[in-house]
Amino acid sequence: MDSINYQELAKEVIRQQQNKEQAPQDHKEAMISVLREKTILQQQAAPQQQAPIASTAPQTAASTLQERNLPSYAESVSPEIQQEVEHLISTTLEKGLTHGISLAAKADPFVIDMYHDALAEHIVGQMKMKGML
């Protein structure tokens, strides 16, 4: 199983932040840039196919967007898109970054952006808890 290598990602975030050609970025924005780069590479390597929307159990009213690893703006999108992003995030956390990105690369651009935002928030949070950032 290909797990998320937080140490390697922390190095990539720092490299991204030290890039003199770009405006300064906070940790989350740098992580989003790293994830975008990885997604673009995956899209170039694999033929483009629309990913099916994952069917997951409906969320209870008590679950918040944060508990579901979704960004705050997800509140304004359809439940189907929320479920697709949740599925991509949970697959990434279970099967690894490479597998998750390969699935996300086939999705709609809006879903990809929401996936990047949600995953970056989660990964940066984990890195901070581990003292890597």
C-alpha cells in the first residue's frame, strides 16, 4: 500500500515556498500547488476519462464539513459533488496519495480543485501536529 509520505510532502511544501518565481505562500497554498503539480503529471500520463461519482452513505445532520474533510465552500455545492470529494479524500487516506491523485485526475476540474483544497487542509494539519511544519 502506498501511504502518504508526510516527510516527503513537507520537503516539497518548503521547496514550493522557497520558489523565488512565485509570490510567498502559506503552508496550505504551497501544498495545493504541490498537489496540482502531481495531478497535472497524472493527467498527462493517463488518458482522460470522467470518473464516476462515488455512492456513499448519506451524511447525518450532525456531521460538519470539517469532520467530513471538506472546505467551507462545499456547503454551497450539491451533495453528489460533496460525496465525490469525500470519496476521493477517503480513498487517498486509505490507499495513498498516488492512487487518490490518479482517481482525482479523471474528475471534473471543480471536483479536482475542491479535492486539492480539502486534502491540503488535512495534510498540512497532520504535518503541523507531527511538528514537520
